Amino acid sequence: MSAMQVDEHQSQESLYSRQLYVLGHEAMKRMATSNVLVVGMKGLGVEIAKNIVLAGVKSVTVYDPFPVEVADLGSQFFLREADVGKPRGEVTVPRLAELNSYVPVTLLEGEGEVTTDMVKKFQVVVLTNTTLSKQIEIDEFCHNNGIAFIAADVRGLFGYAFNDFGSKFTCVDPTGENPLSGIVASIDKDGDAVVTCLDEQRHGLEDGDHVTFSEVKGMTQLNGCEPRKVTVKGPYTFTIGDTTSFDDYVSGGLFTQVKMPKDIAFKTLKQSLKEPEYFMTDFAKFDRPATLHVGFQALSSFADQHGRLPSPRHEHDAKQVVEIAQKIKADLGLEDELDEKVITELAYQSQGELSPMCAVIGGFVAQEVLKACSAKFHPMVQNMYFDSLESMPDQIPTEEECAPVGNRYDGQIAIFGKTFQKKIQETREFLVGSGAIGCEMLKNWSMMGLGSAGDGCIQVTDLDTIEKSNLNRQFLFRAKDLGKFKSESAAAAVAEMNPDLKGRIISHQDRVGEDTEDKYGDDFFAKIDGVTNALDNVAARQYMDRRCVYYQKPLLESGTLGTKANTQVVIPFMTESYSSSQDPPEKSIPSCTVKNFPNAIEHTIQWAREQFDALFVNPPSNVNLFLSQTNYVDTLKSSGQQYETLKTILEFLKTKKPTSFEECIKWARLQFEEDYSNSLKQLLFNLPRDQVTSTGQPFWSGPKRAPEPLEFSAENPVMLDYIVATANLHAFNYGLKGNNEPDFFKKVLSTIDVPKFNPKEGVKIQVNENEPVANESSGDEDLDKVLVELPKPSDMPGFRLTPVSFEKDDDTNFHIAQITSASNLRAIAYGISPATSHTTKQIAGKIIPAIATTTALATGMVCLERM
């Protein structure tokens, strides 16, 4: 790569950093070859296009030559009042293109409905706001020409989506989850051999999964074998077929799940109308998909006959739709009974377009587009119908209430009526957080008109500023906003979307907590109607939950994790609070495993992350405290770490204080020797490879792997990477200028004399979690010697070290580079497969995977609850 290409690659990595943990590099590469066409730029179409532009496909083309109507302003967030009468596609494209500079967005020229000639150059075609007959025509062409086809629409509180990815679509990873792995305890030699795993952790496999093996002793034919199909027998056992021709099993082994591609055959839309396959979204409405399958066809037929959809709450129009539905059912020979009340309600609401519904269906459909492009995650098969009739108010509006008034909220009034719309506009809401969920929430609220009239208002707080990685999923922000406060930029963006919010959306830059209760206290909560959380941590969620319980305010809660999401509605005296239930605590890794007996890459990454603090954060911080606090030595007495801490301070201030970068390289080289050679030799001295337990079993078996001390070589790239990163971070602590030239390092390294190591007698090794962690102790004589040698703080006026502040998202600061190389060196020593920098960054940085499609769907669900 050229320097420019490297910079662009790193820039894209930064932009897509959270999404990469959801999709992976291979899926992203496949997406980068896909050209997508989205037809229809009303609320649903633009929601789909927005999400796939953010996701990073090769290109997005939109088609919509029809003029903007006033009612479009209530769901199409890129439209402005001045756009009324102009072609929807034409005014949308430049604003859509601002979302991602790496994805070209173009307008497909044409007049009237889309034709087969228009779609032939695309890999994925999405139709919205298109007649059923046109959907059938385009789908037949796509099905026969290897083009993935999706049709979707939103009608009031109803929505549907249809997928046809061809007669043979190969999904390379149906679940998208990380492959499972585990440690083998035994393998039978049998016609259907039972594999028994160690009882430390359930294997997690399901019937039909496939596994392969490594490190098996005795039955070595299984090592690297072709994937074997699994039948689960219990939480710690499964069978893998015939092993009778193999050698006898002796010991050890790891199993690893293998993701097997799955071929899926899709029917055409025409076939699916007669023989539908339903994707269930709500098992409490088991009969609803069959009714809506016919209902949506009836709506299309009504529109073909009358040139329009049924009028809001018009009984005669609704009756006609029901009659058409019954006839379609009879013609298709469908056996399911139709719920005429549901079809009537579908007809009543069909002219309505609601922003939260567009978000729900749009997020779902956009994810299906990504599945078609990337072949990752099992696609929806094949008809999805969704409704949120529960969002209707108790007082059902009349036909007069739902009649259009000629403003931007007509699409919403057609569903809920004028009285309810007034109530929405006079709502006073407090939004806590304006990141990914917060941006989507504000966008939906602006389209709904929430807080836009009377005493209504929106208050939003967020103390974070905008970073580049935010741009991939926090769609209200642009490159020009980098460094600005999220709450300010988000508030300004949605006020531009809906001018009714100008002066009614108030941004704050505060962290919610006990220290801000003077601002968010009795008076503040008395002036709001409810709270919506858009937070990224449990502690803040629990705090806001307590405040809402105290002030008896409803709370809307949501969160995402990759393609998963959750929502919760908390209403005083009706539901449990957020804090009433808790997720199980994260499973921690025993300290003895991390320190002495790692068997998985997660263990070595945690060790490296802890070592990072022990080398570059804690020592310089302690040095600064020693130099600035007169009673610092006395405060250490109660910690039990006085000798170790003061000894390190002495090293950093005097005995090992570098005066040049070359000395930083020497320090790094000796640190390598200590961590990857000496400490492991000491461990094997205490616990030799032939060590047995009290029961006569080999100590180094099962999860315990005997390490192999490493011998340093500057020609080993992982070892050199470690020295480069470690030396530069040590130099940063002292304010010395660093270097990353390999030849320079190799030259200095060749001059360093490394002392020979001799194991010590009497060193205590922590073997299990119940034993205390062994600390190096010293006598009073050693402590007194350190105290005497320590320089006096008064002799070093103004001298301070610079502790490293861990930052995972800067690829130039050596932080992740140091942790990655440190972890991988330890993994190599213990015979564990190393991890990429990308994987290490996620685990060490505790990065939460995120993708715009999930955020859109989850916030749409929350906003439906806000109704």
C-alpha cells in the first residue's frame, strides 16, 4: 500500500471500528463489492438507505422521481419545507451522501415506476412504496438473474418485508457468533464416540453443529480433522461419529466449532403469495401473519382500483378492503381464518406513515440487505409481518379526528388523530445520552413532533464529544462536528429537521449523578413528563432508574450489543423498575489462571492489559504521589505493598531511570526476559513438567498448560514489536523522544548484555483461586535500605513522570500494539493461538460491538412505547 492508501485504510478502520466486531473483516470485504438500489425515498426507504450507507457497502443508488408532499416531512428526515414539490430522490441524495464519504450515493434517472432495465446492474434491489404487481415483476427478473430482492412497506402501525435471495443463496455464517471451543477430558473409541469436556464450563454446542480438534494425544487422527457433526448428549458431552479405526485416546485435546455454510432456497414473490413462509415476530400473535399476508394484498388491490389508499377511519373504504381480502383468501385457497378487525384497522391506518415504524422496519430490512451482501447471519425466510396495535390510544379517534390538516404531521394524525397529536407535541421529555441510541431517538422525536408545541420541550444531556468512530452509527453527526459536544450538535441537527423544535430542545453537558442533583433535582423533575435513557453503562442506568422511582416518572430504557437489543418500559405503580432485575455478573477469570495457567487468548490479553498498567500507569503515578505528598510513605504501610511500591519508585527515579531512548530499549529488553523467560523458568522450577498431584495425576494436564520459556530474537516480528512498543511507552513516561525504526532497534539490541537467570528456592506459586496471591516480601532491613536510597522529593523540584492514559482508538500511540504483542508472546509461550490486533483491541478495550441497523430498530421500538 502507498502511504495514502494506508492512511485511508486506517481511517476506514476507525470509522467502522465498532461495526467490525459485529460483521468481521471478511463480511465487510464482501459488502464492499455490493452495489445496492433502494427504490422509494419516503420515510421507510430513506431509513433503509441511511443504515446501509453507514454500514459501508460499495455504493448506494436511490430512485424516486415523485414530488415531495407536505406529509413526507413527518417521516423523511432529510426533507425540508422548501423541498415540497421537488423530486424526492433528487433532494435526498446529497444529504444521504454526507453520511459516509467512502460510500458513493447516486440518483438513478427515470420517470414513473422502476423497470427491469434499471435494476440489472445491482447486486441487491430494495423496493418500498411500490405496487404489488411491480414488486412481482421486478422480483421475477431478480430471481432469474442472481440479484437479491427485498420488498418492504409501512402502513400506519403495520409493516412487512419480503426476501428473495435466489434459488440457492449460501450463508457462510448463519449465527455470526464467535466459534465455541473447549477443553477435552476424554474421547471414546466407539461407533458414535462420546466426547467429554472438563466440567469447568458447558460446551454450548447444539445438535447439528460441527467441530474439529487439536492437541489430542493418542487419538491424533482427530487433530485437524474434517469437521465432524455433533449430537449433544448433555452440557458436558456430545458425540462425533465413528472413531473405531483411530488410535486409543490418551489425554488432552481442544475442540473448536466450525461454522458450516448453509444453502437456502427462496421462492419468488409470486410463489410466496400462494405458499407463504412466515417469520414470526410475536408469538402472542400467532395468527396475525396469515391475516396481514392477505390484508396487504387487499390494500394493494384497493389502491389499483381507486388510485389511492383507503381514507383514514373511513368505514366504507375499510369494508371494501375486507371484502377484497376474503376474495383473495378464497382465490389462493388459504385455510387460515382472517381477523377482519385487524384488516379493518390496517385499512383505517394505511395512509399513515410513522417515523418509529419506519425505524423498526427500516432497521430490520437494512440488516437483511447486509446479509445479502455479506452472506453473514441467516436471512429472514421469507415473509415478515409486524404490527404495534398496542400503541393505539385507549380513546380510538374518529374519522373527523384523523382527517388531514395539511401539515407535516398528517401521516401521524391519520393514525392517532389530532387530539393525540397535540398531546405528543406538548410532552416534556428528558433524554440522557445523545450517542448512537440518543441520535436515533431525537431523529424519531423530531419527526413525531414530540415537545414541539405548547409547554412541550426536550432536554438532552451528554458530556461526551464527537469522535470519528461515532460517525458510523451516530448519524446526526458529520465530520465537521468532530470535537464538539454531542448534545449540542444533536440538538441543532434535529431542530433543522423540524423547525417546530427550535428553542424547545435544550442541550446540557452534564453527567447524571449525585454531583449534579442540584441541577437535576425537584424543580427539574417537576417540569418533565418522562425520562428516556440512551446510556452505555449500567451504573448510570441504575442511577436514573432510582431518580425516576423517587419522582414517580416513567422511564424508557434500551440498549444494543451488536445485532442484539433490549427495550424496557418502566411505569410507576405498573411495572417493575430497571434495577428490580439484574443480569448475572460477568464471569471473571481466576487470578491464578491469568498469572500462571492461561489456556485461552482471553487470559493472555487480560494479563497483558494488567501488565500495561503495572509498567506504564501505576509506577509513574506512584512516583508523582511520592514527590508531591509528604505523608505518602506512611500511607503505604497499611496497604501491605510498601516494599514493592517503594522499590519500584526507587527504580523509576534512580537505579533504572533512563537518560536516553537507548536505555529505554534496554529496559524493554530486560522486561521481555523477565516476563517471557525468567518467570516461566521459575514456574517450571517450582512445578516441573513431570509434577503430579496428590492423587497421582499429572499436574500439567486439562486446563493447565506447561509453558515454554521464550528465547529472544530481534528477527522475530512479534518480539521486535513488543520491544518497539514497550520502549516507546517507557520513553513517554520520561518525556524522551521515541523511535520506531527496526534497524535502529536491532542495532541497540545487539549491544545489550542480559544476565543469566537462576531460579530461586522457596518462591510461592498460587495454584488455585482459594490460595492467597503470593507477594514478594522483604525484611525490615531491605525496606530500610530502599528508604535510605530513595531521593528526597525536595531534591527533585518540579520533576514529574507522565503516566500513560490508555486510549484504545489511537493506532499510533503504541497502546494496543504493546498489549497485542505482550499477549501474543505469552500465548506463544503457552501454546495458545495468538490473536489479531483487532481482537485484542476489543477484549482489552472492552469495546461494545455496534451497528446502525440494530440501533435504528431498537429506538423505533422505544418510540412506539413512547406513544
